[in-house]
Amino acid sequence: MPTTNYMQRAPRHDHGWLIPDPLLNKELGIPDACSKCHTGQPVEWSIAAVEKWYGDRMETRQRRRARAIAAVQSDSPGGLAAALALWPEEDLPIWRATLLEVVARHAGDPKVFDLAKAALGDPHPAVRASAVRTLGRSAESTSSLSPLLNDPSRVVRIEAAWALSAQLGENSPARRELDEYLGLWLDQPGGRLQRGQDFAHRGMLSEAAAEMSTAAAWDPHSPGIRQSLGLVLAQLGQIDPAAVNLARAADLLSDDAAAAFDAGLALAEAGRAKDAERYLRAAVDRDPGFHRAWYNLGLILAEEERLGDAAEALRRAEQLAPGVKDYPAALAGVLQRLGDSAGARAAAERAAGIPSTSSPQQPLLRQK
């Protein structure tokens, strides 16, 4: 079996007992035992050998799972549909639970919502727990999750309590059980972070910031802790330290466009226009199709009186998302300031033809 290095220093063999599949190695970068052994041959050699020996028998459920999960995780077209299509044939509880975790990022999709709601009645607690986590992302799930506070499995009760934390009575059995669980690992940064998140869910922002600050002091290189702390500080109106933490998270997540975007918004709100521009440019460098980042970059450049660059950024935003009213509206204002009355009029007309409900979220972090 192929080995994977854990904790950067511990090579361990894969105990999944999966069928070695060099085709998945080529397509998705999944290690396979064939290529690990025949290091002198290209992966295509292993693919040809496997196809010669096994033919159509390699078209396994394992291969379909891997492709579908990779497609969902990379937001590829058809990925969600492929993952949902696996559900009816999936007889292993751990894989039903895994599929729910994979599609949870699309919890707002009616098909995902309905699937997770139905899975609340699954006989296996791992599946019910995953269903709770998926539905916990939706405000419409409260009535569905409340009965799970009395589930016979503790893991399901804890997940339900976490999702409904803001609604639990202070002395309720669910609140006491959740607090007991959260108290089990307060000697770890992750434990402090999780308790801080629970405080934030309940609107106890000062207490949340204190817990997350402790977590950040214990693990200063965790981007997740920095992001959570930055967002809580922003809600408290402490914009400068919020911006510092979100910028640090973006630096640690060097390929994450959303992290750079959040940092850019916070820095803009803190009045640090040059730094805000730098992070917003990082966001569009990491994801050239990130139209909200182009829009906010355009706003920053306009404030800096760099009107030509601002117009170009706003044009990019509109090209990427022509149905968003704010983009041509902002462009019209910039073009007017540039003296381009005809261009400004055309952009204003395009904006007027778009319903107001299509506007993006507000650019300021506290309104995000």
C-alpha cells in the first residue's frame, strides 16, 4: 500500500484497502501502489497494464466516488449532481456520512437540503450527525434539528446542540452537555477556538474574542484562528486589530482568494487604502474571476483618484457578472468623473435595467 507522510515526519501505509488505480493518480493526483513500486515507468505505463489485466472491472464505485468528490471540492460543473447521484447506491454508512459532508458546502441547494433532512432519520448515528452538520448551515433547519437534541447517540446530540447553540436555555440538558463537551479540550488552541465560536453564536462577542485571542497566542500560525478572531473583532468595531488578524490569515493562506478579499475589506475599513489595494489585488490574482474583489478594488482606486485604473477594475467586475447592478452603477460615477459623459450614460442605463435585488453584499466588512 502507498504511504503518506503525516505530521511531516511519519510515513504510514494506507489502510483503506483500496484498489490501486493509476488512472486516478493521473487525473486527481491520488497515490497508487503501482506507480509507487514501478518508479522507473510513467503513470501511463501503469494505466495501460491495469487496463490490459482488468479492463472494465476498473470502472468501480471507488472511481466514481473519487471523481465526484473531487468535482464538488473544485466546484467543477456537474460535480454536485455527480455526488448526489451516488447516494441511492451507497450502502456503507461511513460513505453516506462522507457524501453529506462533501455536499454540505451546497446546503442552500434544495436537493441537498432535502437529502440531509431525510438523512436525519438514518439508522446510523454517523449519517445523522453529518445530516445535522449540513442542515446547521441553514436558518430554515431549526424545527428539523430540535428533535435531535434528544437523539440516543451523544455525537448527534452534540452536533444538534452546536447548530442550535444560540437557542439553548442556559440550564437546559443540551446546554450542559455541550458545555461539558467544549470544556474537554480547553488546553488546546482548537478547544479555545471552538468555545470562542460558541460564544460568538450566542452573541457574547467579548467572551468570544478573549477565547480566540488565547487560541491565537498559543498557535500564532493558524489561519483559521486568525480569521475567526478577525471577524469577531470586526463585529466588536475593533477594525484595526481585525484587519491585522485577517491580513495574517491571508498571508498564511497564500492561495486563498476569499481570505485576501476579507483582509482587503478590513484594511479598507481601517483606512489603510494602500494595504487594502494590495490584498484585493492578491484576491484577483489568486482568482481572476472573483468579481466582488474587482468591484471593491475599483472602489478603493476611485477613492485614491486613480480613476483610469478604477474604471478598468469595475469593467472587469461587470464583465464577469453582468447581472449585478452595483458594478455598472459604480462605473458610471467613475466615468463621469473622467469626463466620459457618453460612457457614464451607457453604464447608468445598463445599471437601470438591472433589478436592485441583484446587488452584491455591501463592501464594508461589518456589513458583509
